[in-house]
Amino acid sequence: MSKDKNPRRVADNEAMAKLRMLKTSPQKLNLVAAMIRGKKVDKALTDLTFSKKRIALDVKKCLQSAIANAENNHNLDVDELIVAEAWVGKNLTMKRGRPRARGRYGKIMKPFAEITIKVRQVEEQA
């Protein structure tokens, strides 16, 4: 009397990876995520490698993790993978402050973000 196995959260031709607690705002992270959406994974990796954005290296690590999940866990062909979805979410925000003039207090918000990347195998039309 064991429980049924949990169903997969993604389709049979998909794999995903999630990276949490990235020290950047979700707005800045979304600019990098928009840069790779819908592209083939090798082109997306190249774009992230040569991007001038600081957070692009962390997004590249997440994309490499999604590719490794697809290859090792789901037996998908790496050459036929595309970045199907890449979405960004808010995480915690550290609240800091700084004394200002006339006894006031300046709020400093230090946001964190998270990114989820889903890769999908598509057959190439020949």
C-alpha cells in the first residue's frame, strides 16, 4: 500500500531548472531572461557568455543545469533543445537604511530574485 508516484511537473519532452536567491532585482534579471527566450540552447549559451550584464553568468549556470537535467534525467537530445520558457520571480527583500538630514531615515531596499528555465526538445524540419 504505497502512494502513487507524483506526476511530472513538465511534459515528457521538457526539462527545467530553477535558481533562487539571485542578488539582483527581478526587473534587471528579466532583461537577461528575455534575451534567451525561444532560442536554441547553444545560441542562448553563447549570448549569455558574451553578455555585459553581471547576472548573465548565473543565468548561464541555470541554463546549463536545465540542459544537464534534460540529458541525464529525461534522455532528451541536447542538439534539439530550445529555451521554451524563462520566467522571473521576486524573492525576499533585505531592508537596510541610512541616516539622512534633519533626523530622517532613508530606506534602502536590497531585492533578491529567482529564475526558472524550461527547455523543450523540438524536432528540426529538414
